[in-house]
Amino acid sequence: MFDKKTILDNYAQSCLDSYPVDSSLYTEFNVKRGLRDKSGKGVVAGITDISKIVSFKEEDGKQVACDGELYYRGYSINSLVDGLIAGDRFGFEEITYLLLFGELPDKNQLAEFCEMLTEMRKLPRNFTKDVILKAPSKDMMMSLSRSVLTLASYDKKFDDISVRNVIKQSLMLISVFPMLAVYGYQAYNHYICDDSLYIHRPDPNLSTAQNFLRMLRPDTKFSELEAKVLDLALILHMEHGGGNNSTFTTRVVTSSGTDTYSAVSAALASLKGPKHGGANIKVVQMMKNIREHVRDLEDEDEIYAYLIKILRKEAFDGKGLIYGMGHAVYSLSDPRAQVFKKFIHELSKSKGRSKQYSFYERVERLAAKAIASERAIYKGVSANVDFYSGFVYSMLGIPVELYTPMFAIARIVGWSAHRLEEIINADKIIRPAYIDIVKIRDYKNLEDRK
């Protein structure tokens, strides 16, 4: 009798038996797992002029850990944010221009660019109804990816990879990503969660951050502070070098000569993973778990003891990780988190959630101490931007289902810049090498197998 379940169980066991590779071979052949060595130094796979990350500085001929620095096209993220604050203006569009075209725009260039984005912030006729609303999904990243691939069907030049056409496609995707994400959530919330359905069109006079909040909320209302903090969150997530998983995916897929929609869909698939774009959701879940198991949230000894249990795989999800702490590149500090914290405190006060902000700060400080005591680390451990982003999104009333799409709405800018850089500079497909350890077998008994 055909037993599908048993057969699949057997197939799975066969894979578990035949696929494992002796981990000692990675050391023997000097293979860098995850393309990073034991000290965290990455394999050089390309050259980029889009952004720069600094986590170590040379002192007396040695590399010494330092506070993290992040540069967009040569400008430090701190100076860019300070400039936006001084000018009391939204910056997502301005920094998008910088990353795509290499220079900060002047007043006229920025006005022209914003008009271009507004003009492109339109979906094809009946797209929302026929594509987004008719096939709702509880997974917003799947919904977003499906929408991106379907948009290719409306583009007569979808496979034209000339620089001019790729810029046009990139600007369109940057413009419509907030709509695709919000409308995908509204479809899920209505058809799967049985809530009210409301579709708000973007306002041509509003910024990307303002329009996101306007489209998401039933009454379209939001405060200036809320929009400014969201604008900052988008800027801090826009770009982070060519080595992060989704951006590297963009460059790898682009190097094959594929179209923009396929490259962006591949990047979305990468970002969807909990080890990448889903990290802020894990932080929110972890913090909730700590609150449920620690009786006194101001008792640092009790919090510290529970963090040790998490690290020893005795609490939370059993993975032994304190989410939002540490980073593959940064050592002493993540500059994005440092910039973010200044505004998070202000937002938490306006929302009456100062105690919760203090709790986050307390966990951040104690987690660094706990990790240092339990792990053999070669560099400092600090909170990364994901540690606080989930908290910010919750204060803005953004549902958990949209946390990772929020990342995508920002990072589509960096993906687009890296895709253009790859198209313009590279002429070879990216193809890394693997060391094969295949055992040579003899297949002489063919007749006996028949």
C-alpha cells in the first residue's frame, strides 16, 4: 500500500544520514564557513563605493576594536542624520538619491527626484484587486515577493538590463514597496483575520514615511514625531555594505544577467530568513519571554540570571542566543543603534512607555555582560539596530507581520544601488568554489540493479 507519509519520513532520514559533512574538514581545508573565518573577518568577494563599515582601527600595527562607523557614499550616517535634524526635514528620499547617484542632491534635484518618485508611486490598473486582494497570505514577505514578480508581467521591457531601464525599474519598486507591503497586510487582516478592509491611496504631498503611516492606519492620522522616527528607521536600514546576505544575493543573481524583478525577488527571499531580516521579531518575542519569567523587571540580578539561562539554552527558544546583541561586522557598537536610541527615548516618552524603554536599556547592558562571561569572544558585544527596531515599530502601531517588510522597504534602495554597481562594473558571473569530498564509487553491477 502506498504510504506517502512513511516514504517522506524515509526520504528525510536518508538525507540526514548522507548529507552531514565532517566539521573538522572546514579547519583542515581552511574553508571559511559563512565566508568568515573564526575571527569574523569576511572573504573579499567584490569592491563597492556605495557604503563603508568600520569596526576595527589600526594601532601600532595591530587591528583594534573600535566604536562602529557607517558611511553612505563617504558621508557618515551620524552627519547625515544631524543634517536632516538641523534642516527639520524628512530624509528618506534625499539619502536614496545619494545612494543611487553618488552625491547629495541640491534643492532643485531633490524636488525633481521626489516628483519622479511620486509619479511612479502607482500600481497597474486593478493590480491591488486582482493580485494582492485575491490571494492574501499571512506571510507578508511572500506576498511582497509575489507582487514584485507579477509586476514584471506589466513591464514590456522587464528583461532589459540597460542602466537607464534598470534605474527606471528601481525607482518604480522603491516607490511602490510601501503600497505592496501595506496592501498585502490589509488583505491578510481582512480576508484571514476577518477585520475591516480599508485601502488608502498615497498622498503626493507626503514623504515615504508619512505615506506609510497614512496608508496603514484606518483614520490616516499620525504625528510629526512618529513620521520622523519612521523616516530615521528607514534611513538606518537602507544600506549596509555588499556583504550582508540579501545584498550579496542581489549581486550574485545580478551577475548572471537576470532581470530586476528576479534579482529583487531573490533578495526578498534572503531577507525573509530569521537570521537576517526577521531578527527584530525574535527580539520582541525574547523580550516578552523575559517579562513573563522575571518577577521584578528592575531587579538586575534576576534579569542577569535569566539571560544566563537563555545563553545556556535553558530558556526562551533553546537556541542559546540573546537576539539583537552582537553583529557579524561591528565590535564595540553599532552606529545605527546609537543614532536610533536618541529618538527612541523621545518617542517612548510621548507614548507613555518610558519604563519599557528603560527595561530595554537594562537588558542591553546586562546582556553584554552575560555574553562576555559565557562566550569566548574576540571582539566587544553591543546592541545592533534590530534590538530596538521592533520596539519602535510597536510604538508606531506597526503590526509584527510588517516588521520584515519594513526592512525591505528601506533596503530596496541599497539593493538597487548594488545592482547598478554590479551591472556597470562586473563582467563575470559570481561563482565561488567548493571543495568536494565525494567518495568515488563503482557502478558495475547495473544488470543486478534492474
